[in-house]
Amino acid sequence: MKLLRGFPAMALSVVLLSIVGFFVSQESVGLLLVCGALAAMSWYITEGPRGRSLPRWTSNVLVLAVTINVFVDFFQHREDVLGVLGRFVVWLTLIKLYERKVSRDYAQLLSLSMLLMLIGAIRPGSLVFAAVLFVYAALGLYVLLLFQLYASYERAKEARLSSIPSEYRLTPSVRPIIGRGTALQFRALGSGIGIAGLVLSSFVFVIFPRGMGECLVRGLHVAQNLRVSGFVDEVNLTTGTRITDSRKAVLNLRLFDKDGRPVRFDQIRLRGAVLDAYESGGRWVSSPGRPQRVVTTQPAQFAPLGAVAAEPSSLSITQEIEMLSPSDTLFSANVPVSIATDEPRQLEVDPQTQTIKNVGGGRLWRYSIETQPAPSDATLANLAGAGGGGGGAGPGPSSDSRMALFDPRLQRLAREVITSFGVAAQAPREADERWRWNREAARRLTRHLQSGEFTYDTDLRDVTLATVGGRTVDPTVQFLFETKRGHCEYFASGLAALCDSIGIPVRLVAGYLAMEYDDASQQYVVRESNAHAWVEVQTGSNRWTTFDPSPPRRLEEIHGGSPSFADRLRWLFDRFEARWEVGFVAFDQNAQTRFVESFDRQWSPRLGGAWAAVREWAAALNRAFYLGPAGYIWMGIVGLALVIAVIALVKLMRRSLKTRMILRLAHFRGAEYQRMLRQLGFYLDMLNVLARAKRAKPMWQPPLAYAADLGRDRPRASQLVQRITSVFYAARYGQQRLTRDEVRRVGSDVRELASALSVKR
């Protein structure tokens, strides 16, 4: 049978897809290449010209070895239970692929493949995994249905072989009989089940949002040994000795001036986290316990981030951000004064740092922020709150070091640098003079770090922290005086340490440096590799000025390179992946509520408008024909008649199509075809009567042979079936034209058959 000959190859395709899907979810390219190659080779070895397969004892030994290995794998990766289970299933699958396969083995392979996809689907799925899962679902449904047909066919073959006497076993058994139109019926059944499954899965997806059972699998993830570039809300100089660049796009940024025209700058620093506490050992964090302001947004309205709405500025810039990767941190260039979202949200704003976080639940994928590059003192005071001032606003230098680095070389180096540029070594006592001195001293210290004495490097695996007097040297101090190599976090931390040593209030900022501009879409493309750290120095009561000590040329090389063709493809892919994240992966209870509300907002007015349009149309039609009050009754009657006519037409078309298929009239044309449709419907009626009486004629059995079998317990029905069949043979194959009396008589025989079998015609 042609339909079954392709089953082994399609079953292997499903198994390969499951292996690919699992390793895609694990992000394990190496194991994918190895296991995928082994699985593909199994087809040539087991189904090739020689047809070799593993002996049963060999496969049992391999299964035992894999079972022992799973315990070893578990003790090595206790935090990754799903990965251990998945790899165990993969090895079992590979062993089964190299065995001799019968129906039971194919059933086991298909079960293992479904288990692999289930394990892969538990993790947050990427767009690539989603594509593999979609193909697997469609092909897997077809193969599962095909397996049922294959298994039944194999059982029928075995039953026929066993029925042959042992002395005649050399004679090949007769193949099982297959009904007509099997391929068409099989595809129709598969399509129907697929559509029903799609509808049911969509219903389940909407009714049962993501998040259920989250606690059962929380923490089951693979720990990463290397740090990948990207935004983090803290800085630890002792980790990430090697930063691997990732070209994955995380957000798109558009800038507009106050008149709505696109704006472009050479570079944009997007602030994400402000870190103002330095812990010994090279770790920057945000100070805990600061009061936060909660801001509630409404669609299409800008909500002020300060105590009141900020005063307008002619230099205002509106930034529109489209997130391509989920993050609860909202990024902003310059000083944010107001924010707008597509849906109501609760946001948490830190008045001292002007950083924003999403705390209302659910992912925020689009938002707009109004910023001011040069805000007034009144605007800054409004954002900081009443009486808000930054630390270190006093007239003299701070006597208490924030970074707690008591290395005397820091202050000595800082004063040597600033005095070499003609800046006073001590801060003035007057407030205004103090702010200017802070700005000028920070500028000179920044130039020192950019002078070429320090090297920008993202690979510091050969750097180890020195030990002096039994104590480990702080990584920032070692960077400034020993290694003089590091990435942006080291440069920023070094500048902060120098500023702090001479009493300048300073804090470290983590975010992104946007330099890649797409002219076609007039937006910046920000990637994970654009993550950056810099410094802010206090230069006013509520004013902080940005200083970036990283070498500008290296920043241009890292962040400002022209996007390659692969980068553009990756950007397009990331946009699609973001849509997948928004619409499917992040569809939790909050998203479900928003979906229902948006559905109600969109469709309720549409349905109401459609009903009002129908009523208006009916009233206009009534007025046009002067029907009066009774006109609506007449229109109802006409509408009912049209509905009945449509139903009758559909039933007639279905009957004609069924007659055409069962009686095989496809090769007839014109008047002959119409005559056959009109005259041979009685045979279809006879088959329907037999089916309702639960005596349906098998498709493989000729009608007269069936009538003979029916005569054993229903002699009268057998006679009627023989008589009806004889008329059918004469008209269908003998090309005999039936008269009206003959059609009437055979119709009467069908009604009598229904009565004899006690069914309604």
C-alpha cells in the first residue's frame, strides 16, 4: 500500500524533530550535532542495503549503561533535572533507532519523541523551538494516525500468515484487503482532527494562561559558567572575567523632537540602573530602603514622574521604546519627566536616581518617555520631591568615603591628576564653586583614564587578584595601579574610586549605549553587546552629570560598527521572536484579562454597530416598498424562505457529491452525468438504510455477495437488496435508461427495505 510505504521514513522525521526541539530548548548545539548525526545515520544502517541492526543483548547492555549514566549526570547537574531527564530519553531513543523495528518499537519511538518535546516545552520557548514544535505537531499528528493504520495492517498480515497451514508456509500469504479511497479518507480524517485540535488548543491556551505549575519547575535551569553581554542591575568585577558578545537585539529606540520629527544623535546612553553602594570585593549595588514613588499610567496619556507635571522645555525629546526581550527595567535617556504606556500600568520611580521599574505584573513591551537633556533646577527638584537633595550636597568635601577603599594611593593619584591640569587639590567651601570643581575634577580624571595608559579588554581570564598581607586586593585598586586592563565596568569603577577619594559624590550607572542607527526604519537597534557602564557625578543639589571614562575609540569599535547582513537578519528574527514572547510566552493571567477587555472593547461596538446597520437597512427597505407595519413580517417570511432554500441547496449538493464519490461518476460528463445523478440516487438511499439498520455493506464486498450473506437471517431484505442492485447494475454499467415507472418501483423497494429492517427512511 502506497500510503504505508513512507511510514518508516516519516516516523524517523518525527523522532529527529523531537531531538532537534529538545536541544534547541536546551541551547546545546554540540549535543544536537552529535545526536542528530547519530539519529540520521541510523536510517542508512538499519534500512539501507545491508539492513544491519543491534542484537537484543547489545541494546540491553547499552540501556543499562545509559541508566547508570543518568545518575552520574544528575549528580553533576542537580540544578538541571529536566536536562538530565531529556538527555536520558535522547540516548534511549538513539538505541531504539538502531534496533530492528516492528510496530511495538515504532510505538515506543513515537512515545519517546513526545516525551522529549514535552520536556522542551516546559522551559520558556524561543521562536526557533516554537517553529520546531509547530512542525512536530502537524507532522506528528499525521504520523500517529498513520501508525494506527500501519499497526492494523501488520496485525492483519500476521493473522493471515498464521491461518496458513504449516505445510503451505512457502506460499506467500494474501495481503490484507484495503478499501477504496483510503488515502483520501485518511487525509480528510487527519485534516479534521488537526482543525479540531487547533480549535481546542486555542481554547485551552486562552482559558488556562501561563504560570500554572510554575513552582513545580522553578529553578530547573542550567547554570552558565561564562557571562554573556547584556544589561544587569548590579556590577560584580570578580565575575565575568570573559564577556562573550551577543548580537541579539533587545530593544528598538525611536527619538522625536517636540514637533514629532525624528531625531538622530551619534550616541544615546540609556540609563537602566543606578548603583550607589560599593561593597568590598568589587560589587556595585543600589542602596536599599530608599522611598519609591508609584506612578499609574493610562493609555495615550503621559503621566508625570515628579510630584507635579514638569515645566515644558523647547529641548524635550520623546523616546519610543519597543522591547524585544523581556525586562522589568524601563530604560531612559537623559532625565525622564513623564511616561506613557499602551495599557494601564503601575510603575515604581526612584526620585533620587530617576530610574523606573515595572511592578504592576506582566511584561511591558512598549512605552514612551518624555525626557529633557538640559532640565532646569526646578524640574530636577520636582522629580526629586520636596526637599530632595542628593548625598554630598554639603559645602565641603565628604569626610566619609562611600566606597570604603582605604588605599592612600587613590587620593594621592587623584590629586596628582587634577593638579597637573591646573585644578585645585581641595574642593571650595562655597556651594556653587564646589559643583563647578566637582565637574572639572571629574572631567580631568576621565581624561586620565582615556589617556592610553589603560587598555580596554573584555577577556581577563589571565588576571588574578593579588594578595597582600593575607588580604585580597580590591579589583578596582588592582585595575588602577597594577593590571590597568579591563572593560567598561572597570573603567567606571576606577573613575568612581578616584572621585570618591577626594570627596566627590559619585555613582555608577548600568544601561545600554545606542549607536547603531537603521536609516530605513529611523530607529536605533540596541543589542545585548551594547550593554555599558559609566559614571554620574553630582554637580548640583539635584543635578548629576554623566562622565564615561571608557576609551571613545574602543566604544566606537564595539558599539558603533556597521551592522552586517547577519546582524540585519538577526534583527528581523528578534522582532518576530518579540512578537512570540508578547503573544504566547508572556500570556499570563494579566495578559488574559487584557485580552478579554480588548476583545470586549473592539467587538462589542462592532456587533452593536452591525445590528444597528441591519435595522436601518430593514427600515429603509420597508419605506422604499411602502409595506407599512406589516412589512417586517413579510421580510421575515422572505428571509426564512431564503434560509430554507439555502439549507435545501446545501443538502442537494452534499447528496450529489456523495453520489459522485460512491458511484464513481467522475469520468462522466454533460447530460450523461446529470442523468446518472438523477436516476441512481436510489442506490445511495439503500446504502443509507442498511447503515442506519447497523447492517452497513463493507466497502470491499460486492452488493450481490452482501445480499446473499444478508439472506441468512433477513431473507426479505436480501431479496429487496438483490432487486435494487440489479436495477443499479443495469443503469450504471449497462447504460440502461430507467423509465419513470422503474424509478418509482425501485424507490418503493427502498422504502419496503427500510420497513423490513425496521428503520425510518
